[in-house]
Amino acid sequence: MAFIYQAATMGEGHVRVAIVTTRADADLLVHRVSSSGLARGDGLWFITREKQNANTWVFFTTIGMAQVKIFFVDTYDEAGWVRPHPYKGKFSGSRIS
């Protein structure tokens, strides 16, 4: 389950993420879900305001500084990795260190 917290500083985040404007530039297609029970895999994100409820803290940054580039999609079926990536499985698993 991808429970995501938006970190306020780069040092606080577990992973640096950039939002890209085209799906072709993305490593991961993300669909934001409205309920924690709907969060599945790496691509269906439930964004929480509570640090202790998140398994991954992300810091949104520029493309040049990002470890993962994401593109938000409208449907559940579209969500997931576009290509092989070292972070595959990290958003839905235990906390990234």
C-alpha cells in the first residue's frame, strides 16, 4: 500500500519526486486514491497529512534533482511503472531509508 506523506524539506524525504508534464517522461504513473483502503502497489497513492501513517515520505523537486519522475493519471488501470526502475516496489513496501 502506498501511503505517501509530502515532506517539507529534502532532508526529511525518503525519495525525491518530480511531476512531469507528459506520460512519456514519467517513470511511474500515479493515481491518487481518496481512501486508504484503495491504495495498492506503487501507483495508487493515498496521500496522508500524518507522517506516522505513511510508509514513504516524498519531497517534490525539479526533474534534475528527482530520483523518480511521476505523471498523475485519471484511472486506476493506468497506474504503475512505465519502465524498470530501482525504486520498483519501494512505494508500496516498507519505509524507504
